[in-house]
Amino acid sequence: MNQVQETPKPEIGSLPDFFRFLISEMKPKGKFLTPFNMISIPIILVGLGLIVYRFIYGIGAITNLSQETPWGVWIGFDVVCGVAFAGGAYTLTFIVYILGRHRYHSIVRAVVLNGFLAYMFYAGALMLDLGRPWNIINPIIGNNFGVSSVLFLVAWHFMLYMAAEFVEFSPAIAEWLGMKRLRKFVGGLTIASVIFGITLSTLHQSGLGALFLMAESKIHPLWYTEFIPVLFFVSSIFAGLSMVIFEGSISHKVFASRLSHDVHKNNDSITIGLGKICAGAMFVYLFLKLLVVIHGQQYDLLLTGWGLWFLLEVVGFVLVPLILFYKGVREGNTQVIKVASGLTLIGILLNRLNISVIAFNWFSENPYVPHWAEIWVTVTVVLMELWAIRWVVSRMPVYSDPPAWAADMDD
């Protein structure tokens, strides 16, 4: 197996040298006329046009949102689902840096990068959902909401966690730029930023669920429970790690030339280990869901149309992938684990959209249906994030080995 060769970096001794280096790094690496580029570029261009149109003519120009349904697919998918999918960053850093399971260390940077970019793009997409985007400062400063508001806490957790993830990933940036002093400094901040980030994550994952505690009269009884914050937190663990498994299987094909020996060597054992953690977290989640149904005595609701939809979510996309995770881990079958991770992601998507969109205002005579432009813009945001991930991975030591001088600093 070929080792990834370290690319010599030019001396960046002045600001003009730095800008010349950045300009050179903007050039495409590899083939440009790929199927992904040819499909994604037109979608992104049209999506950017829709975003401009939205800011010129208002949020009602391209959405079906209303006073009755102020939160639609942009909040439901970009924020509520996106935060859960990004949960692998805090979970994996806890496993590696706090529990000392260093066999997962080779993928930490990739997971932190995915988490950081997800938060950055989805937080940016939040601006689209605000009728008056400039009022985004209000929950941050406590204006109109107060500092005891859940929204105030979630806003600050969001911002501080993005800062913590940036610090966690900054050693890779310093290595890319060849800045040894900066690499030594930010490397020394890793443990502190990890602990800070984990603390913030446990708070805002559950805090996001706490926002829906105020909507008891609007959410269908099968999905509403006072334990929504706990369920959001537990589900973020297996949702995030399932995304790590799913993205890892794709990255091994797309970025094959960038993978270090450790990433190749430990891929199967990492997948099996993550599958085992997912199975454990999903068992806890399923047990809690069962307790909620029993405690609420909601058996009669299970025989309705909404009940069948609820059972599809819980049985089809929680119980079934849980069994597959167990089977894959027990037999050492990584393909089964990857299938389980895919089903899990669908289940999380279904659950979060049920709470925030589908089963929200379920009794309304005019149910919310996303405008085609809302879906198009959502796809645009996801594609732009994928472009950003590819750009970073193709240039920085994310999957590849760090330069020799940086490796010596960690010894």
C-alpha cells in the first residue's frame, strides 16, 4: 500500500507569499469534469439565485411558511436533523481523548471537520428561515427572549461549540500552512477545547429538543413527551456515529489516494467498534421510547394512521437497524453495519422531521407542504458543504499522515 507523500510547502514569510499560496491552492486538484461536478454546479447556481431572490422579495417568495407554521423544512432538516448528524464529532472526541480509545484517532480530524462544516453551513442556512435575518442577534443578546430562554442557551451553545470545533481542527490548518509555532500552540489547546466542546454538545443536543417542550398543543401525542431533550441527546450519539460510518465508506472510495496507512489498516475494526456503540445507544433509545408509550398509555393511538406511521419509524428504522448492528458486530460483517447505519440515518431524519414538520400542527386543515424552492435550497446547502469538505480533505492532512515535524510534536 502506498503511503501518502507529504507535499512540500512553500516558505510563507510574508503576507504576499501567503496570498499567493492561497491562490495556488484554489486551483482544482484532479479532474474537473466529473459527474458530481456536472450535476452539483447547476443545482448550486440555481440555489444561489433562489437565495438572492429570497432576500430581495422576502421569505414568502420561495416558501410555504406561515404564521401557523413558521418552522419548515429549513429548520427541520438543516438544523434539527443536521445537528443530530453532526453528533459524531463530540462523541468520537470523547471516546478518543477522554476514554483513551486511540484506535479511532486516525479518523478524528475527518469527523471534527464534518461536524464543524455542518454547524457552519446549517447555522448559515438559519438566516434564510428568519423573516427578518438581522434579528438573529436577538437570541444571542437575550433581547425579547431573556437570558433564561432556551433559545438563548441554544444560540450560545451553537456559537461556542463551532469555536471549539475550529480549535480542535486548527492543527490540520497549521500543518497545511507549514506554521510550526502555531501548530504547537493550537495542539496544546486540543484537550481543553475537546472538554469544552463535549460539555456544550451535551447541552445543546438536549437543548434543541427542549425547544419543542413549548409546543405540546401542536405536536402529535405520539411524538410529544417531556423526555424529548433526553431522546434528542441519546439519538444524537448513534445518529452521529452512523453518519461517521456512512461517510467513511464513501470517503474510502473518493479520497483513496489521501488515506494514510492507519486509516486503511484500522477501517474494519473502527467500523465494528462504532457499530457496537450505535447498538448500545439505540437499545437505550428504544427502551426510552417504549417507556414513553407505556407511561402515556397511548396504546389506542397506535391503531390509527398516525400510529402506523409512528410504528414505521420506531420498528422499521430503530429496531431493525439495531438488530442489524448487533448482527454485524457479532459476525464482524462491516457491510451489514454500513446498511444499518444508512437505515439509522433515515430513521433519525424521519423522527426529527416528524417532530418539527410532519406531526407538527397535525390537526391543521391546511397542512404545511414545502415549496419546491425550499427543497432546492436545502439540497444546495448540502452540496456546498460537500464541496467544502472535498476542498479541505484534498489539501490538508485530514485522512493523510501529518508532516514529520508535526508528528514529532505529538510524541
